[in-house]
Amino acid sequence: MTQITPEIRSQHNLTAAEYDKIKEIMGREPNLTELGVFSVMWSEHCSYKSSRVHLKRLPTTGPRVIVPPGENAGVIDIGDDWCVAFKVESHNHPSFIEPFQGAATGVGGILRDVFTMGARPVAAMNSLRFGPLDDPKYGARNRQILKGCVEGIGHYGNCFGVPTIGGEVAFDESYSLNPLVNAFALGLVRKDQIFFGKAEGIGNPVLYAGAKTGRDGIHGATMASAEFDDEALEKRPTVQVGDPFLEKLLLEACLEAMRSGAIAGIQDMGAAGLTSSSVEMAARAGTGLELDLTLVPQRETGMTAYEMLLSESQERMLIVARKGRERELVEIFNKWDLDAVVIGKVVEGDRLKIF
């Protein structure tokens, strides 16, 4: 077992106090895989540990609010039994490190969040901030970031087939080497056809669907919570790589699977990948999960549990099927040339067990 040194803890963006808390919770020293799980789930990107106090001040209730914060996307009633599902999310740090893929996967992530709710995405928008393009010191890099982000946003949306209907951009010295890339997506869904990311139903099988898991995006969530500095540019492998054409197939497969009635819960694998999707689904339902990582479709050989749990490979979904109907779902995803395999089941309790 790898000894957890202060250097390893620091590499996972955990403070000494946070590490002590982990030991208190577990009653022992964590192993490297467990440390990785805590690091991504306690990252700013996943837990909003520093911004939560500000987010709580925003209004989140009202007569037309169908789904408030806490799910993959918010849902608002627009009348006549129709609703809009929408999500806005930042992809600042990935876009600084690798502008094209950082911005592109930001768009891909929020599109998945929207159709995970059962909605068909119909529009995208963005809000961007960059440093001055003529800055004597950082102008060249600012121009590179701007060019890559704009191309990445356009590439993913156009290939996926959702128009960018509006946006805004501003330039200021405070954004030199510190871009803000906020992407927004909106979809339409019938009020009685909304899906939730809950692992409900003891004994229900858990399916992995979509693209195979690779080593791209490992530590993406913790990286997205780090400082913008020269060392960040060395972290390009932590930036996810998107495939909008595959995501279009995933959209159609998911919506068809939802119409079949065989899905009990569904969650996209975004930041923190298989880790966040599994624990969030279980936490919302008050259940436990058992997952067998040897069954996870992989596109690289020799992947460890640490790598599979923390990978942020794009275009993947975690689905809880209604017991006895998993074959139905596998056939739907296979029809769209996508992997779909049972990798676990919902169990009683409040623990995630990895095999």
C-alpha cells in the first residue's frame, strides 16, 4: 500500500486539516484510491466548499420551480405541461490550460446535464472574459486562449447540433491568463417525463453506458479547483477530450431508453467521473452501491482502480435500470453503437463498495 506522504496529500489539493478529517471519518489512514476519491469529491469543482456561502444567497424557490439545485440541471415550468431544463457551468481552468478542449468539453458537459433530466437540448449560450489582446506582456497568450475557446465552443455545439443563440464577451486586465468561460444549455421536457439522478430500488442493476474509459481527465476536478499559474500548463493530460458526434449518439440513445420505461435513475459522468456519479446517485436515494471495476469498458490497458474512478473521459452515463429490464437498455445503446454493461447493483446501507 502506498504511504500517504504530505507531498501526495498536497498533489491531491487537500490540506492537512482535511486529511485529518478523512482519517477521522474512516478511522484509519486512507489508501491512495480512497485519497483520490476524497480529493475529487471535496474539490471546489464538486463540493463548492468556498463558493457555497455565496450560492446560498441566490433565490431557488418559486411557484414554477420544478427541480431546484441539487440535481443535474434546474427545471422550470413554462406552462401547458412543458418545462425547460437548464444549466450554466464554468470551465475556467481547463480552458486556460488547453483552450479548445477545455471550452468544448464545458459545452459537452452541460448538454449532458440537460438531457440527463430527460430534456432535448435546443439552445446554448456563453459568457466569456479574457485579458486584453494587445497586452504588452500577455497579449499573445490572451489571443491564443480567446481563439481556442471560441473555436472549441463552436465546434462542440455545431457538431452536436445545438445552436449558440447568444452570448457575451468582455476584456479586462484582471482576466489576463485568468479567463472565465461560462457555458449555458437549455432543453425542453414534458412535465411528466423528468428523470432524476437517484439510485433507487434495492437490487436494481447499475449500468455503465457510452464511451469507454481512458486516462484523460484524471484529476480534472481537483485541477479545476487549483490556482492559475505556470505549473498549470504542465497539466494538459488532466483536461478532458470531447467527441461531440459520440455525444449526439448518446443523446438519442438516452432519450430512447428513457421512453422505454426501463430506467429508474440516470446521471452523467462529468467532473470526478464514475466516483461522483455513483456516490451522488446513492446519496440522493439514501442507498448503497456495489461496483465491479473489472466490468467497466476501457480503451486503455492496465488501468488501475484509482484511474478508473477518477477518469473524466467524456460522453459517459451511469444508469440504474429497473430489475429484469437491463437487457432492454443494453440493446438500445448497442443499436446506437454504444457500450452498455451492468457493472453493479443498488444495495441497502450508505456505503459505496468497489471490487
